[in-house]
Amino acid sequence: MREEAVSRVRTVFSLLDADGNGVLEQVDFTLMADRVAAAAPRSPEADRDAIRSAFGQYWTTLVDALDADGDGRIDFDEYTACVLSPERFDETVGEFARALSVLGDPEGQGLVGRGEFVALMTAIGFERSGIDALFEAFDPSADDRIPVATWETAIRDYYAPDQAGIPGDLLVVGAKA
């Protein structure tokens, strides 16, 4: 497993840990899902429901795979063991990637505008400098949009344990653009 992948998931873990208590709990995923859905007011309700469902599946996958003692808490080491294991997490990350990228396309044209992208990534908690660098790395069109498929693939790559030097690395605090 590459250190870049661990750094990426460390960043996401800290963003998901809404109350900063060092563990993930169901409430963290509910809060995040609601924030992200609220950041896409022009998207169809079905797409906002899909992201809530994807966050719910994300939590369910973690708790089912890792919460052996049934306390409803996942620490960083447990989290990493699951999300960086493709055989355990690929289906979940695929659902999440699709739901998030489609949420950024309220017109259903297969394109995500910078405004929607920034709003969603800010709702997740990423820093603006990383968000802007990532969007630029996707080589936006003249009208400042990127393909939904490009963003979906980048989300999947973000969770891949063997990936390094990918656009998603720009979201890691301290990464070089």
C-alpha cells in the first residue's frame, strides 16, 4: 500500500470525523451526507437521496466489516484496513463516486461546473486551494466544466491503494500542486 493512499484516506478520515473525537460513528456519516446534499440545491431530489444512501452504505460497509465489538466506532487503523482493500470497498466506493459526481450535474448533461464542484467539495470539508487545484487538474472545458465520468474515476482512484501521483493527491493538506 502506497503512502500517498494512506495520506489520502487520513485526510478523508479527518473530514468524516465530524466531532473530532478520533473515531467514526454513524452520526458522522449522517451529518456529512446532509451537508453534501444541502450543497446541491439545484440537483434533483433523487440525486440528493442517492448521496445520502451512498454515505449510508459507506458507513454500513465499515461497521459490518470492522466493528467486531459492536460499539459503533471505527478508528483510523480499522478505517484504513477497509477502505484501502479493494475486495472490501470497491463496490461501496463505486456507489459513492457515482452518487457524488452525478450530484454535481444538476442538468443531467454529464458535466460538472466549477461552482457545483467547489460547493460539494467544500461541504465535504476539503480546503479551497486543493479543490481549485484538483478541478484544474481535470482540464476543464472553455465553459469551466468537467465530465462527470472524469470526476467519478478520480474518486475511485482516490481510494486505490496502489495509486500515486493522481489528481486526488492535491486534496491532501500540504500536497504540492
